[in-house]
Amino acid sequence: MTDRMSLTLAQADPEVAAALDQETLRQHEGLEMIASENFVSEAVLEAAGSIFTNKYAEGYPGRRYYGGCEYADIVENLARDRARQIFGGEHINVQPHSGSQANASAFAAVLQPGDTILGLDLSHGGHLTHGHRLSFSGKLYRTTFYHVRRDTETIDYDEMEAVAIQEKPKVIIGGASAYSRLWDFARMRQIADKVGAVYIFDMAHIAGLVAGGVHPSPVPHAQITTTTTHKTLRGPRAGLIISTQDLATAIDKSVFPGQQGGPLVHIVAAKAVAFAEALRPEFRAYAAQIVSNAKVLGEGLQAAGFRLVSGGTDNHLLLVDVFEKGILGSDAELALGKAGITVNKNSIPWDTNPPLKPSGIRVGTPALTTRGMKEAEMRTIASWIAEALERRGDDAALARIRGEVAEMANQFPLYAWRRAPVAVTA
């Protein structure tokens, strides 16, 4: 037992250690531009990998089903108190393992199977958990959808209201995974109130911008606000629920024991650390820089002839119509990957191509901003993206761009403790 406990990862499992080394190198030497990804601090990493992973803590602080939870209670209370300082709200639950489980818990707290929900269509930028037929939300509940307008490619609130009046949903949910504009939270609440629906907003993508004061908050308007704690919020991969006090008991019961058992105490601790970071003045500067970087990146891509869905961005992401130039999003993702730039293929509104070979790519600036990159770097990156897509069949050109990308990336080191990686084979 003692020997097993003292082994390093490299000694205990060299295959996993090698994969970890390779991933470390990939993150350091490439440009991470997937809009939902970011880099946590070393302090968050330390908490996430801490000894709290050994502890079961079913229940809530002061009301656990296991003994030995006095320190688990401390970190959960810290996480709850700090989240309330950031976002406001009457009740906080920091236990959800993910944003999807936060949404599942929110739905279960106010819905019965078969009830109707109204969400943004996935193909128009919504999220799987907002009613897609392959998600629990589409299987447990009757789903209806609103869309973006054809002319502006922004949320069609008139359609939302018309559908709500016709379908009488029990829940109207806002939020998206690929929408670059501000939301009208007050209008959505008015529509929900008009039809007697509970208004839920999933702010997973914009939570860090809300925390940083550069994006309006849904919390004063929604009865329930859900979010991930990673993405722009720059914490561990997990979830969070904010609700009005009258829904507190239902939310807590829906999370535990409704959706999950014991919370991941090590991740709750990491949330507490990330929330403390989000309360510092430098976080506001980071959030503002994310938006500035996205706008400048978008301007650079437009100057290179690319069409941005809705014409631009108000937040951290861009949805780029590459099919207008005859490029499938899947081919664009592959070419940019060869150039050391990680993005994801993405459907665009009214897409005529299938989801695995869509017309767009989704590009985000949070991870680059965390590394310290600013407007000058965004202009250079826009030129690399444009050249890589134009020369997507030229492996030599993509390799050259990859070298230039690595040179820039190494000027913005990620973690000081990076272990020397294993040799990368061609």
C-alpha cells in the first residue's frame, strides 16, 4: 500500500503520463480558440487535484449523510458565499457536476415529464439540453423552439412570444452555445410571465463576462439561472444554479438526491478558488479584454472577406460563415488544426449543410485572453486563419503557420511548472 501511494504518475502509469505531457505541449504551443474552453489558474488546478477527491459529502453543509464533512462544509460555504457576491441571487447551489446537470436539475425542480419547454433551436445557436430530441430534455419533455431572424440573425422575440402564447410552455429557457449577441432578459421575462412560464436562463457561455461587469446579468430577471463554472468564468469544469428563494428547496432536492449523489468536493473547492479570483479587480480587466479581442478578431476576419453571423459580436465568440467561400466547417476545423489553431465546426442559422459538415466555425477569445494576448495578436491571428483557410490544401503552408503560431504562443507561457514533454513525432 505504501509503495502504491508513493508512486508518481509517470511511475504508476507511463501511458497516461505521456498523454498528459502531449496535451500539455498541445495547450502550450497552440492557440486554443474553442469558445467554451479556457485555462484555469495553478491554484484552481491544485484545488481540483486535491485530497478532497477522497471525501464523500452527500447532503448539504450542516445536513450531511456522512461524518467527517466539517472541512467539506467550509469549502462549499465559501463557494456559495462567493458566487452570491459575484452574481447576486437569493439561493445558490454549487453542487452540479456540469452545466448539463444544472439544467437537468433546474427542469426537474419545476417540471413534470411531458410538460412543455420553449428553447432556442440547436441549429440556431441553442444547446442540446434546451430541448434537442437526443438530449434528456427532448426525451423527458415536450419541446418547442424559437429561432433567430433571417434578416438580422438575432433572437426573434416576436416569434418567441407567438410560440409561447400558442404552446403555453411551463418553462422558457434562454442561453446559447453559439450566439454572439446580447439577450433581452427583460423581454423574455415579460413573455414568460404572460403565459405563466418559469423563466430559466443558461448563462454558461457568458458567466465570466457577467462576473466581470461587461455583459448584462440575467439573474435579476430569471427565476432560475444556470451556468457552467468553466468557459469565460475560468473555473473547473462543473455547474452552478442560482434561484429565487421560493425555489430553493425544490432546486436542492432536484440536485441531490434527484440528479446526483455526493458532490465532487475537490471540484467544489476549485469553484471556491475560481470565484475568489473572479472577485478581484484584474478579473474585470480580463473580461473586458475578452470582448475587445473578439471584436478586433472579427474585424480582421471581415477584412479578409469572411462573413460573420449577425455581422459581429457583443461577447466572447464569433460564428463565421466559411461556406460562403466554399469551405465546409469540418474542413476548416481540420485545416486550422494543422496550423495549430483549435476551433470547432458549427452550424449556422438556416444551414443547408448537415451538422457534421456544417457551414460555419465557432471561434472564441477567452483562452487567448487568459494567456495575455491582446488586440495586436488578434490581428495577426485573423490573418493566419484567413491564410490557413485559403491554403487549406497546402500542408507546407499550414506547417509554416503552425511554426509561427508556436512562436507566438511561447511568448505567452501558460504554466511555469510545465514538465518537459516527451518528444513529439512527426
